Amino acid sequence: MKLDKSQALALLNDHIQNENLRRHCLSVGIVMKSLAQKLGRNPETWEILGIIHDSDWEETKDTPDQHTIVTLSAMQGIASDISL
């Protein structure tokens, strides 16, 4: 199963309460999508990665070694065979 944008947004909204941090993640997604287009990469994949890149920040801000690992675990909860 492929993680799509609606799942990425749900993951973000489920794990981030701070509206400014949500906006940051959405903005990073937009920038990464544009960069992917310029580099000839998959814009959808890059946008999704931008959206979810800090989706565990509120949970891991005091344990930086866990940053992104919590997101990976949450993604695996969406589907056992998830890929971008």
C-alpha cells in the first residue's frame, strides 16, 4: 500500500496539535513538491515526505533520538506494507 496525501494529512493532524507546526509541515511539503518538479523527481512523494517530516515532533521534542522513528511506527500502523 502506498501512503497517499490524504493519509499523510491524517497522520499529521492526528499527531500534531500546534497549528503553526502543522502549517510548517504543509509549507515544507509545498516547497519539496516544487523542488522535486525542478529536479525531475516524483512531486507527490516529495510533498508527502515534507508533510510528515515533523509529524512526531510534539511527541519526540525531548527525545530527539526518537524523532522520525515514531512517525515510521505510525505509518506502519496505517498499513503493514507501506511505501512511498
